[in-house]
Amino acid sequence: MKAYSIDSTTREVKEIDIEMQANTVYSFFNSILTDELSTLNKHTIHSDADAVSKNMEPYFIGEQLIVGNALIVGKDGLFDTDASILKDELESLISYDVTPFYRQVLNLIKDTDINLYKIFEVTKEEEDIKLNTEWVIYVFNMADDRTKEYFLEELQKAVETKKDITIHMQNMAILALNATQNS
């Protein structure tokens, strides 16, 4: 099956031939903790869920933050298929221009068990909204310098006092949602 691998260290995108079986993704990353992201239309981006704790290089595919190496396969409903995106098109979507804010946040959370993409719910005006840590970082990255500094200081306190970082991110998500409503 045609797929692409992205090496975050060398920044190389390779077209590979891979046979997808039950353990293929786990073997590819040498990890049982992987994430599946459906950011690319009709494709799945597989990544190593431990990449943050391994301090691997971050980058973006479109606006989706990816940390570490990635495996991209096509997707047709529930089934893996050949990747149909052209290599040049995929490479044009990749950006290694990661802001210092993103890098500082990833450095702060590297020793926690946080998963960037795990969905959590926050309630705003009696509406349940599904978000994740990656969204929270994305929103605060767009904030002014004082707000970013506040976010980093509070995150550092939470990490140092060994608070549940997922709950901390939920609280920050509520703060971000309230701020967007007031602006």
C-alpha cells in the first residue's frame, strides 16, 4: 500500500510501500501509544503519542500540530487505502516554522502524560463543546504577549505542583472561550 513517512528530524518525506496489518502502526513507531488524526481529507495521519515526552521535533501539516515522525495512509470509510495525495502537495502543506510559544509549551508538558489530541468536554452556556489540548495551545498562540506569558506561567505552576494537566487545559479552554465571547 502506498503511504508516506515523515521524519521530523531530517524533515524528509518519503513515499513508502507498507502492508497494513494489526500491528503495523505500532511497529512503525516502536510504540503501542499512537494517535490517529484525520486532518487530511481521505487520509489518516498516524503519529507517536509519546513524541512529546521524547522531545521530538514539532511541525505542522496545514494547521494541525504534529510532534515527531508521521505515517500517512489513505482512508476510505473504515478502511486503509493507498495514499492519494501527491508528494509535492503533501510537502507544500508541511511547515517546520513552529513558534517559540509552541516550543515552550511542549517543553513544559514533556514530562506529563498529556495527550495533545485527546478530546475533552467543556461546558459553556449549557452547551458541551469538544476540544483538545492542541486547540488550547493553538488559541493561546494567537494571543497577545501578556496572555501567552500568563498561560506559560500557569502551565509551569501546574506542572511543578503535579496537577492534572488535562484538567488545567480544560480550564484554559474555558478561559479562551470566554475571552472570545467578550471580544
